[in-house]
Amino acid sequence: MTEATRPPVPPFTRETAIEKVRLAEDAWNTRDPHKVSLAYTEDSRWRNRAEFATGRDEIVALLTRKWNTELDYRLIKELWAHDGNRIAVRFAYEHHDDAGNWYRSYGNENWEFDENGLMRTRHASINTLPIAESDRTYFWPLGRRPDDHPGLSDLGF
């Protein structure tokens, strides 16, 4: 079975890598595990913190667990580097738990894509810090980050 193409496809230029990062950010901000999983190959391999997932079904299960506990999740991703079919990203997101405690998670991801622009490998290293609600910086309505909202570098992250 041939999988769909998800432009932009490798080899990435700086502009197409930035576009790919923003498309990933937008998808993750939907908090829809099934929609997000379609950007990955059927046999995609993930390392997310200390959890490993292989294939879309396991990715959907991981993301479902994630967004059932990370409430009001808002994410910003930023290109760090790119080469050929690989992109390195840094990111930060804010969320709260069901007790109302707020957190900001910082991380780095290494992505590798197939020729169709589907991600076949994702390695994520993430650290989470508790924050006071007054220290939050992500206030856009749930969903896509507005184009005029500051990015990570603008926020000093």
C-alpha cells in the first residue's frame, strides 16, 4: 500500500523545514490523536520521554493518554536545524492537570521523514516544570496558535 504524500517533502530547505514544523505544531494543537497520527508512517517509531511507540495505533494510544491528563494543552515548536530528510525541533508547551496545577514542558525532537514527507522516526526528550498560573504565557484560544503570537525565541524560551 502506498501512503499519501504529506508536503513539504524532503530534501528540506530552511523554508520548507519551517513550514513542516508549523504544520506539526498546528496538528498537535488540535489535540486529536487520530489526525496527528496521519503525519507518521504506518510503522513509525517513537521515543517520547521514557515511552516507546511503534505504529499509528500505539501513537494514537500514547497521545490519547497524554491529552487525557495534559488539559488545556498549548504548544509552540521552533526549527532548530535541518538536513536532507531530517529536522531538529525545540518546543515548549503549557498544560494543567485535573487538580488545576499548571506545568510548562520544554523539549527537543529529532525527526526523520520518508520520501512522501511522513515522519518515520521521532525522538523526544522532555522536561516538565510546575509553574504558577500567573507565570503562564500561552493564552490563545485552544487550537492553532495565532500567527501574531510570539514564538519560543520571542518569549525567551
